[in-house]
Amino acid sequence: MRYVIVIAAVTFFLFWDGLYNHGHYLDVTVKEMSRIVRYVTG
């Protein structure tokens, strides 16, 4: 049940971000993740 709540919350956040912020937070998150992966992998 916990996982269902987490998945629903993430899905709601992604919809909200896409509708109201044009994916701004998603874009920042992807950039940060790729930067961290590049830093870790060298």
C-alpha cells in the first residue's frame, strides 16, 4: 500500500509540474542526475 501512495504522489507531481511549470522541476532533476552520474563514473 505504501508503494501505491508513493507512485500516486510522484505521478501527481509530474502532472502538476508538466501542466503548471512546463516540466521545469523534471528538467532540473534530469540535469542534476546526469551530472551526478558523470561525476561518479568519471
